Amino acid sequence: MLETFMDSGVLITAWRGNTIAAVRALIMLSDSQRAFISSPFVQLELLPKPQFFKLQTEVAFYERYFAGVQWWVSDCAQIVAEGLKLGRQFGLSALDSLHVAAALLSGADEFITAERPTSPFNRVAGLKVIFI
């Protein structure tokens, strides 16, 4: 079983559909050989805006994913502290730093992102990054 941390961009790409990246994301999301890991920061990035605009189908899509998450990295203070270090070290944005920190703290086998392979994720040591 692959322990997989999905960057929020992968879920957004899957939701928006009809691109090659969306198909790749949906295939990964439906892979029964993956155990998904997440954090409250992924929820924070994905849910508030569609909830505010009452986009119920989009909210349901994300909530279905979160309901299937098998491991939550929820020590927010630890994630933030690690994220600050990683952001400085690898030039990551705030939320990207938090997602990478949560993935590393969980010991995830892989981190899947919709970012370009030239993104700062490519510099992160100790984390297998897969670019859809």
C-alpha cells in the first residue's frame, strides 16, 4: 500500500476535469493500492470558498476524498514549525510548505502535485514528488 499525500492542486485538477492531468489525478484518486494522508491545511485550502458560494457538488467531491483519508497529520503547531524550516530551505510558498511538512512528518511514500516539475517541490530532499 502506497502512503500518498495529495497536494490540494491535484484535487482541484481532478474536480475541474477534462484535461490529461485531471484524468491522471482521477486515476490516482481511485487507486485502491494507495492509502491517503492529509492535513487540516489541505481542507482549509479546498473547502471554504466552494462552501461560501454554495457549490455543493464541488464540496461533496472534496468531502468524499477527505472521508477516505486514512491518516490525518493534525499537530498544526508541529506542521507550522516544520513548514517554516522547509519554506526557507527549499523556497516553498506558505501552503506548499505546510503540505510538504505534513507529508514528511507522516512518512508518506509519495507526494503528488499538479505543480510543474520546475516548481520548488522538485528541490525537496527526502520526499518522492510525483508531478501529474
